[in-house]
Amino acid sequence: MANFWWDSSDSEVSWVEITRRPYKDIGSNLWVVNPNSVAKKLIDHPRKGSLVFHWDSSRGEFVGVSILADRVSKPGKYGTPGTTWRRKLTMFDEFPTGLLTLENIRRHARSVKKIHDSLLKEHASPLHFPFAPSGASGWKKLKPRETYLAVCPIELKNLILLILDEYQSVNPWFENPKMIRTFSGRKNKKSVLGSKKQLNEIYKKANQEVTISWGNGFKLNTKGLEHSSRAHARIQNSLGLWLKRRGLKPFSPNASHSALFDIAWKRGSTLYICEVKSLNRVNEDQQLRLGIGQVLHYQQLMMQSQKMKVTAVLAVERQPTDHETWLAIAKRHGVKLVWKETFKELLT
């Protein structure tokens, strides 16, 4: 297998499929027909467990993200003339329509150019970068490259995450794909689709010092978003430390799990899965409703996949204003609702 620039990088890269295939078919596999194409040279290079972003050229936007489920391509005839090389995908997560569009990516053209130029200076070409400058307008009118498979460096993936975070800040019902965060900054090159024992012992501490900035086209107040992001991280890390001090081993979600919870742990024969929510005076009820619904969904998914007793936990930033009502609702549905001062309830 040929050596590429990312082989010597400390950061794990993601991948981009640039396609006009039927939308209902996106996220099921990667496939290459031309044996002499650049895509054919690349298709075996992504590691099992890598993230794949899907750019639908017909719609002009990123439409979702998935995970590579096998290690090498399998040549065969898959409904097309001649031989096709195919890689299987799993866990396709669809993005909202009209969000990660070319227009919104262009609003961050300076950042995209900076990422590209920094990589070019360090590694030289070919970078297999997913975007390119266009005509006299250059990077201001960037466009997807005319290729099927491209490389998404971690800096570009983080830019995508910022746009998703902005959308979530004004649409609280949208559940940001957590598998993107799970893969952030992963330095070791081992597959995340490894053994269950190995995966269950991994806990990634959340970033409590996150800062957020937008391109010129965005007008949202980032201070509120930074506060909620940092509060979320503080709650999660506080709970993780509390568990460790009591001899319990927290772990984070990964590609082997059917549910993308915030933090989980085992106590005896019971698996505890926890969703974390920050609260403020405006969104308190909405966050609690959303959190209970999410963690009940995760509980059902994990019960189906793990075949064991699963307890649902919702950890919030502080005591809710109408805590008696919310504690009663949570109890009725079998959810443990806790905040820092009541973590001890998790041991009862």
C-alpha cells in the first residue's frame, strides 16, 4: 500500500465521498469502478472504523456521516459493468437539509484555505483535499474537487463540527452526531471497531475550555454556546471523577455501541448509561424533556444490543427549578435524574 502524507501525521484523518449516486444509496458503501483512478488507489487506505463524510454533488451539500465497517475492498460485480471495488459502511447519520451546504462552507473559505495551505506547506502535494479554489475568485468560491474519494484532515472535520454546533444552538431538538466528537483528536491508529473489552475501558475527558468562533456570515452570540458547551463538559468530567473515586470505571461511546450516550459505567451486572444536559433559565424544561427522551432511547438500544440490565441516568448542571415535578417524571419512567449534589443517589 502506498505511503501518503497522513501516514506520518499524529492525527487520525477522516474521509469524504463526493458523489452523485442516488441519495437512498448513500451511506451503504464506497465503490470504485475505474481501476486506473485515484479513488482506486485510495479505497483500501482508510482504516476500518474511520469516519466518512458524504458530499452529495446533486444537492451541493454534506448529507451525512458514516463509519467504515470492513478492512479492505472486495472486488466483484455489483450491478455495474466490469469489476467494482467496494467497502462497506455502517451507522449512517443524516445531516439536516440545507445546513452543510457549499454556501455555508464558503463562509469559512479563509479557514478552509488556511487548513489546505498549512498541510501543503508541511507535506506537499498530493493532499487529496476535498475542496479546491475556483477560477479568479480562488478560495472565496471554493468547490468540491472532481474526485470520488478525498481526505478530511482533523481541522476540517472540526470546522464541520462547529457548523453543526451552531445549528444545534438554535435548534435544540437536533441531536448532533456524537460519533464525530468521539473520533476527535484520536492519535492511536488502532481501529475503534476493536474488541469490546478494549472499547469499554476507554473514557475521553471532555474539553472544559472550549472556545467557538464563526466566519463573517454568522451572527450568533458564541458566549452562550461556549457556556453551555463548557457546562456540559464540567458535568460530565465531574461525574467521571466521582465514579473513579468510588472504584467505578466510566467509558465513552464508540463505534461498537448502538447508542451514543455521553458517559457510561458498569456496577455489578447493571450497565448505567448517562446523558448530560446543561441548564439555563430559558431552556430548562426543554433540556429536561430532551434529555429524558434521549436517555430512554439509548437505554432501549443498549438493552437490545447488550442483552443486559441497563439503567438510564440524566445528569444535569444543577437542581431544576421545579425539581419535585421532574424527579417524579423521571422516577415514573425509570430514569435516575441527578446533579452534582445528588450523585450519591446513583449508588442506591
